[in-house]
Amino acid sequence: MPCPPETSPGRRVPPLASVGPWLQRFGIVVGLVVICTSLAVMTPNFATPGNTINVARQISINGILAVGVTYVLLTGGVDLSLGSVVALAGVVAATFARPGEYPVFVPILLGILAGGACGAVNGLVVTWGRVAPFIATLGMMTVARGLALVVSGGRPVSNMSPDFAQLGGDLAGVPIPVLILGGVAAGSWWFLANTRLGRYVYAVGGNENAARAAGIAVGRVKLFAYTACGAMAGLAGVVLAARITAGQPNAGIAYELDAIAAVVIGGTSLSGGVGGVGGTLLGALLMGVINNGLDLLNVSSYYQQIVKGCIIVGAVWLDRRNKQ
């Protein structure tokens, strides 16, 4: 009886064959540990508690955006309007956050609703209008930026209430934006893993035709994904406005690239159906650690852009290679 190919006499198993799946699953953790160790050796300020909190604070906005766009990428779509939606939501929230005018929950809710509305429009254009997600969200990127400039009159919206500004502060030594990111990530992880709609998100991204044949309302699932993504971008805009104590109509430029890069680095496929929130958080953390380390090493911001671009291209290349 012939032996199986992997144990046939005279046939050698490639030494890395058994390492490949393990590396694909835990490679980002290994890379994060290696990068953190290297930075701790090269710059003594990296491993300090103060810098650790600073890194967590820095990744909070990108982390919230990345969790949101995870929904869209899991369905096989993309959202390029995130940065502009952040600016619009921040301006809307700041406009209603003036001292003594409204309770603090009003500007927060309006900012999230503004983002959710932009996401819903994206979803409708993609599903009912049958416009490619790239084009639909590219158009929203321009529209949302224009709306932010119109609402703000082209100027930063300041003079916000202390209660609203506290949203960007600390609670018992822990940055509140980090707590918000933790809540958003935990809720999204539970939702995607334990609800029917969460499983539908994976099904639509894995095989849209099969999902439709199984009776899943594909259009509604995509509409939900884009709306959830927009709402989380709105939340990120609210938190950013509170953190910088102003609604900036020019805020959020290129934020969508960092968010998408974090999601893809974390293992979510651009083709949809594969990935999750846990990997997204690791990807956001890796991006934040690299940015922080380059700052501590006094690397020019020009070169940082080059490094970031190479990371994005490399992540997409690895995603495509894993699909082959």
C-alpha cells in the first residue's frame, strides 16, 4: 500500500511547510513583539509607562475607525470616506457642544447620527444604485468634506463645554478614548461572533451568490455594514473633536488609509468573509507602535509616509498571496 505523499520514502517535507499556517495566524503578534523589543533597545523612552499610555491614546481614533471599516471589508466592500466623515461628525458635534446650550449627550448623539447617515447613503448607493463601493465612497469623501466646510463656515468650531471636552480626557489615569475603543471593539466582536446578522456579514463576504441563494437579504446586510461603519466614524469624529477641543473641518485627512491598513494587516481579507475585530486591534496597535517608534527615533515625517505606504502595499500583497 503506497504511503501518503507527505510520508513517501525519498520525499522531503519542506522545513517551513508546517510553520506557514502558524505564521499566518500569529505572524502579526510575532511582528509586534519583535518591533516593540527592537524599539525598546534603540530608544529607552519607548518602554516607559507614560509612552505606553501615549501610544494607546494615539491609536484610539484609528482603532475605532478600523473596527467600523472591518464590517465593510468583511462584506467585500471598501469605504474611502472615513476621514471626511470624521471631520463632518466633529464639526456637527462641536456646533451643539457650546457651554450651557444642550446636555452633553446631544452633541455626541448628533455626531454619531451624522456619521451613520453618511454610511447609510453609501450603503444605499452601493446596494440600490449598484455603484462600485470605491466610486460611491469616493464621492461621499468629497461630499462629507464639503458639508463639514459648509457647517463650520470653513473655520474651526471651538468654545465647547467642559463636559464634552472631558470625553477626550482621562478616567482614573486611563484615557477615555481608549475605554471607548475597548467598548466598541468588545461589542463588535460579540456581535459578529454571536448574532445571526453578524454571521450574515461573513456569509455575504465569503460568497455573495451563495448567501443570496440561501435566502439572506444581501442588500440589507451591506446597508447595515456601511451604516455601522459610518456611525463608528461619527463616534471617532466626536472623540477627536473632544480631544483637540475643536471641530476641525480639515480633520481626518487620509485617516481611511490608516484604518484600512490596520484591518488588512490584522488579517481581514479585502475579498471579504475572512477576518475579525481581534486582528483589527492588533493591526491598529502595530501601526501605532511603528508611528510612535519613528517619532521617538526622530525620523522625518516625509520618510514616515514612505514607510506607511510600503506597509499598506505589503499588507495587500500578502492578502492576495494568501488567496492564491
